Amino acid sequence: MKLEDMILVSVDDHIVEPADMFDQHVTAAQKSLVPHVVHTDGADHWVYEGRKLPNPGLNAVAGRVPEEFGCEPACYEHMRLGAYNVHARVQDMNANGLLGSLNFPTFPGFSGDLFLSAKDKNGALVAVQAYNDWHIDEWCGAYPGRFIPTAITPMWDVNLIVEEIKRVSKKGCHSISFTDNPSKKGLPGLHTDYWEPMWKVCADLDVVICNHIGTGNVPQHPSMESPIDAWIIGMPISVSLSAADWIHLKALQRYPNLKIALSEGGIGWIPYLLERADFTHQQHGAWTHADFGGKKPSEIFREHFITCFIDDKFGIANRHEIGIETITYECDYPHSDSLWPKSAEWLIESFAGIPDDEIDLMTHKNAMKAFHYDPFAILGRENCTVGALREQARDVDISLKAYGAHGGASPLEQGVKRVVTSGDVVKMFPHAIEEKEPA
């Protein structure tokens, strides 16, 4: 396959929410119930229930020089416009040759944890619904055919979750972002009966449950003195712990079409996980009594899980061991792992020698099927290729930018060159603090 003929659909990108996102989605009376942005001391902060959240960007460093990938933007001006402006985002997608994109939240947490922690749960429900309305109607709705909507949920009440899934499904949203380990959030465990209504409604409405890395089983820092590289290496693989747990979910046997996406998890580790799962069931099943309904754990995985990769040569080479029908692509824009604006160049090298029909499955067909996404019906297939999209982006500036000392927090002081440690990075992410909004 030629690079320009590829069609790329990403099932993992991120939105840095714009400051005016709630304006059109709450009434005047509800305005005090939703977060808002304040600008103080050269930094932008979301404020919610008196708490000033640390920063709006969460490593939104696309377009920066690699030396600044460890920086934390302190305000919108420190980020590429495409991080938070939908019109600029589509232009950046075109420049990268990317057709479609599923975007996870930033300031509320990837699965909406901020609202789970709210004191006023009635107000939090207003905020969750307003967030989803903005995301579906305003962000995704601005460019039909270019985005795959995903919703956050009122995690504190499964009945409210069910109602919200029904509501967003009517808007054409067929995925939710949900914690990969609810017990870590103080919620009932994954294997309790509590979640049964959610499994059922997701199966009934063909809604994918997205487990983004870091939403429950958060990767741990070995020590504060450890090189930050150790944490970065292990970050995607942390979702393997979740996969080993979710594969035992009984609802997967009751609902044949229930799908779980391991968002931003990579794929290279999966062949061993499946081999280990099958061995464990064979070797230990006599005493653990794990029940997969007469199937192997690996079969359950291939029937129910969706995986994704940025560039994973080992995983791609072992695509049939994983289950090629499970594999999708992710761009991770605007985070530091993203290969924007050269994603296609990386991929075409990794796809060398692979049949075109298999490339199509991994780059877009599997994602289109799983998320009920049909951009061809809206845009025409001939307009969806890397080449056709890049033709529309000739005037987009993709040159890298250096912000220096004026681009947000950095793990090291300017001019210092040494190994960056976990401690250096952790100190950049203070917990949200209780603070009254400035007068």
C-alpha cells in the first residue's frame, strides 16, 4: 500500500476543553454548577466547587520541539491551537492525514473522575450532561464524519449511568469512557452485581466501554529517584492488569456483543497475556474454578476486546496472535507520545510486507465497525485518504516551536541537563487544592 492511500482513524486522542465549552449547554441558573476558567498569575485554571485545578493542558505538547515534551502548559497560549479549537484540530488532522478521531477528556479526568468527587451530585449530573452535550453536539457536530463521540458518565449511580447512556445513544454516541478499576474509585467492584444494568444497556445499544490507561490501575513510579523513562515505558502496559481482570467479567458471556476498548494500551504485550491466561486456566482452573463458558480466555478476549497502537512493530508483526479483528490505530494527539504530523510515515514503515486488506482492518475498518462510524457515507471514501486530506492542509504550519522558559512548567530548571526523575515530574502535578476563586 502507498502511504497516500492509507485511511487513518484514531480511537485515542484528547481534547483540551476550551474555556467557553459550557456556555451554550447550561441555563443561567445552572451556570454556578459547572466548572469555569480563571486566569491568574499567567496561568489558566478550571475552578469547580471552590477547587482550583492544577492546569488545563496535561502534557498537550504537540507541535513543540522534543526537548520540551516534558513541559506542562500553564495556559492555552502555551498549546497548539488544535489542542482546544475544533477548527484548528481538523486542520491538524488533515496535515497528519488523519480522517477520524475519538477524543477523551482532559480537565475532568479521562473518565470524568472530577464529577465523581463532587460534593453536590445533583450539580455534578448537570455538569456531566452539559459536558456530553458540548462534546457530541458542538465538538463532534462541527465536522460531521470527522469525529467519534464518547461520553463520560455519572459514575456514582449506576441507574443514572444507564439513563445517560440511553440519552447520548440517541445523539449517535456509541462509546463511554469508564474507569478500568471502579474499586480504586471507592465504587463497587467490577465483579459485583451492581454494574449489571450498565453491562446490559451497553450491550443493548452497542455502546463500547473504553478503559483508558490511568483511569484506575495507575502505573506506579518505582521511586522518586527513578528515571522518568521507567514510568513512561511501563505506562501503556499498566492496562494489562485491567485486561487480566476484565477478561473474567461474566457479563461478557451473557452479552456476546459487549465490547471493551483498552484505550492507549498498545498491543505488543497482548500475545503473552493471552498465552499466560490460557495457561493459567489450564494449569490452575481445577482449584480456582474460573469459568469462561467452555471457551479459552484468549477466545473471550478476541471476541470482546478492542486494542490500539501508535506504532508497535512487534504487535503488528504478531497481529494474528493478538487477533487482527481487535486491532485499531491511535494517534494520541496532542500528547507527547503522538507522532503528529508524521504518523503515516511511521506506520507505512511498520506495515512493510503486510497485505492491503489487513492494513485497512487495523487503520480504519475495525474502528469503523466497533464504534458505528461511517465517514465514507458523509465524505466519500476518495476524500478520506492520507493524500486527499493532506492536500487540504497545504497551508497548515507544522513546524515545531520552542517556548523556552515561557511555555509552562518544566521538570528541570532552564539550563540544567541531567536525568529527569519521577520526583522531578511528580512535583509538577500538585493535587487539586481548595482555593476560593479570585475576586
